Amino acid sequence: MGVFIFLPLVLPLTAWPVARLAEQRLHPRLATRLLTGVAVVMATCSTVSLGLLMVVGTAQLPGNPLPDGWSDPEVREAVPGEEVVGKVAIPVLLVVAMGCGRALWRHRRVHRQAHQALDGMRATTVVVLSDGVPYAYALPGGRTRDRIVVSAGLLSCLQASQRRALFAHERAHLAAGHHRHLLAVQLAARANPFLRPLCTAVSYTTERWADEEAAQTVGDRRTVAVAIGKAALVSKGAPTPTLAGLAGVGPVPRRVAALLGPAPAARNWPSLFTSVGLAAWAAAVGTVASAMSSANSAVTMILILHAATPL
């Protein structure tokens, strides 16, 4: 196993260039799916590696609840500097667990409060609140139906065609399940800080994905661009990053500029002989290498511990 157990902890660095290139060069739909997949796999692999380091590093410490055979010299030799890294892995894993738990708790709390605020209202897909504060966001239903929440304050700032763009944008968020992508990359970023650039990139690509869907539905890219610009000027966005909205996170000027240009080409996978293709393949190779390293380390550890643990 050796140093291979450390690879999943640092291989997320290979995703940095693809995060930048993917959000600029790939179709937003492909970029969102690619970056989300890379983030989830790498975060899982790095967490598995931390768990293995903790087991190996603490197995020989007095008072631990692990079997005595797990402190066998062969087990200790499986990881360089096992005692030091084992002690470090314990608080790191606790921080990861607390960060992911807090993100999930906040996500569920905001969703629950958002749905509770709509109790007693008509069960329609679009809910207009008599609130002068401008905002709009897509509210996934879970056990109930998906809904679009928009304030009267925001609707008063938009013309009829721009309102159609607003609703088309929010429907695209719900139809594509963008809240799942956003939550997945947020959890991945908390599991491994090296994945934070992917979190920012996916926040942008989900908005661009919804922008393009809205432009196709409305049939006028400029109308969608103007609606985004107006909403960004007057709105503070959704109450949490996992609730996507028209004035969501991300560089709004870049979104507007993209809509004023031609529609992006819908390609399944970029060619290797381009900068974005090279970056995408590098991220894919890094993801595969991370998965293989963590799997190899886990299998090796299981075999060693099985041999060292008496029946």
C-alpha cells in the first residue's frame, strides 16, 4: 500500500484546471455532470483513505478498542509514519464529519422552513408571495410537488417576457435536479478542501445550464439576459446555495455575456486535442487514479488485517 494511500488526498488538485476550463468551454450540462461526478468520487476516495490512515495509525496505541492483531508490525509497516498520520487523521475525520453534517442539517432546515412558509397556500407549482423584497428560487418538493417561489417585489421589476424567462429558468433548475448537484459538490468540498474550486464551478454551470434551457424555451436569448441582469441588480438570491435561482451565485456579467453570444455546442465529450479536452481527460485520469489508489489501499488493508487478526 505505502504512499499510494496518500494519493486520493492530493489528487483532487488535478481537478483545478478542468474546473476553470469546463465552465468556460464545455456545454453547461456536460460541465455540471462532469464536475459533480469528479467531486463525488474524489471526495469519497479521500475520505476512505483518511479512514484507513486512522485505523493503521491508531491500532498500536494503548487503550484503543481495536483488536490486538491490528497493531502487528506488518500492519504498521503498511503506512509510512503510521503513528503520526494516524493521530492527525482522527481530528481531520471529525472535522469532515462535522462539516458534512452541518451542511446537510442546514440544507434540510432551509428546505423544511421554506415548505412550512407555504403551508396553507394553494398547491400550485408557482407560488407568488406578497413580499416587497425581490427574490425567486426553485424549491424541490421531496415528498411534495416541486414549486417555484417568487416574490411580488421581483415580478414588479420584470416585464411580461422577462417573467416568462424567470419561470422557464426556475423550471429548468427543478427538471434537471440542480439542487442535488449543488449539495453533492458542497459535501465534497467539505470532505476535501482541494475540491472547493469545483463547488464554485458547479454553482456557475448549473445557472448557465438553466439559462440555456430558458433561452431555448423563450426563444430569445437577449430577453433571458436582460431578466438575469435585472434580477441580479435588485435581488439577493436564494436563502441557501443549494436552492438555485435566477439571480443565483456566479459571475452574472459572464452569464449575460454568454447569453448575448451564440448558443454553446452540445458535445458529449471534448476531443483530447483541445485545451478543455486535455483538462477533462486529466481530471478523468485523476479520478480513476484516486479510485484505484483508495480501492487498492482498502483491499490491501483488509487482507493484512484479516491475516493479523486471530479468529
